[in-house]
Amino acid sequence: MATDRALARRRFLARIGAAGTLLTLSGCTKLSQKPWVANLLGEVEKLTLRAQRLFAGSHALAPEYAEADIAPDFRANGTQDPASDAYSAHVANGFADWRITVSGLVEHPLSLSLAALKALPSRTQITRHDCVEGWSCIGKWTGVPLATVLAAAKVRPQARYVVFHCADNMAAAGDVPQFYYESLDLLEATHPQTILAYELNGAPLPVKNGAPVRLRAERQLGYKMAKYINGIELVTDLSGIAGGRGGYWEDQGYSWYAGI
């Protein structure tokens, strides 16, 4: 019964959180750019964040599923291959030279190889991916809790957000590169189910799903779960990064908080 109530709360919060994004997806881009609408959506986003943490708790777990629920082919969202020369070279050598840096407001900056990441304590979880486009898919993810990596880097007290820098260039050919990025606040970043995933369904992460490492933040919609991660940065605020709204799609008008 308690589980049913928790799921009902999550669905209710998801409907609220999707409201701002749907204005853009339903062809209301111009409307969503009007100051009064933008202010309204900002208030809805804050309400959604407060509501989730009030009803669900700051570290309440997202539902986990059984092996029988796993989709035979996990559907990909967003970029399915960065396709740059540098990324293709990494694919060719099995990501042996891939590095994830941890920088910004930390006492001990890190540069972790894929092998080093896999040597850390891992977590496996079977969870449902909910895409803002309206589809869902269940997969089995293995990776390192982000909290473990942040603890090793020793986050400074003034840090408030974790920014994920990625290898997929979202700009059109010939334009100035615009690499995908996302962010979480420290509470969501240290959630037990927030992991740097390197395996999907018991095998190395496929390219279409974000190889070699992607974020899994199981209480968020899919666009928050950055793929092809090569940098993690701790910051006080988000205003000086790219468009200043905390993520590639957020800079296009999506809500920063995408809790479900």
C-alpha cells in the first residue's frame, strides 16, 4: 500500500514537472519565451522540487524492478553517436585512454580512466527510464555511485552544483562546437541511485546508450542523464556555463528540475 502511494505521488509530480517542457514540445516556444510565462514556469519548477522532497524525502529511492522486466533492447535517447574523430578513436581502442576529470570546487582534482572507475565499489540497479517524449524503458545499470567519486575529490563547502561535460557536439556542422552538458544539485548528485554507469544489462555500455560512461539519476527525466561524460565540475552557480540555465536542453527552454 505504501509503495502504491509513493508511485502515485511520483506520477503526480511527474505531471507537474512536465508542464513547462510540454509548452515547448507542443509548439508553444514563442509563448514560453514571454517573461510572464517564463516566470510562471520557474515557479512551477521550484514547486515541483519542493513537493518531491517534501512528499518523497530527500533520498527516497526510485522504484526498482525484476530481471524479467528488463527490455531486450534498451531504447536510446538523445545523441546516438558523437561521431567525432576523437570519439571514434576512443571507440576503436576500447576507451582505454578515456578520462573523466573532476575539477572545480574540490580539494583533490581527479583524472579517472575507465579502468580506475571500474575498480571503485559499484552498484547495480534495475530501473525505468522515463523520456520527456513520452516513452519508458527498463534496464539494468551498473556503475559507481557518484557520491563515491565526489568523496574522493573532497568537495569544497561552497560547491552547490555538479556539472557534467560530455563529448557529443550538439552544434551543426561548421558551427562553433556546443557540447552537451547537464547539472544536478548536490543532494540529487549524492542520491544512492545516482551513478556513473558503465554497463547496461550486464555488458559494456553501447555507444548509442552513452559509452563509455553516462549518468543515471533515477529520480529525473531522461534528458538529465548525460551521456559520453568526460568531465565533472563542481560549481557555486550555473550562470557562467554555456547558456546559464544548467543544461543543454534547459538553455533551449526545458525545466532545470526534471524530477519524477
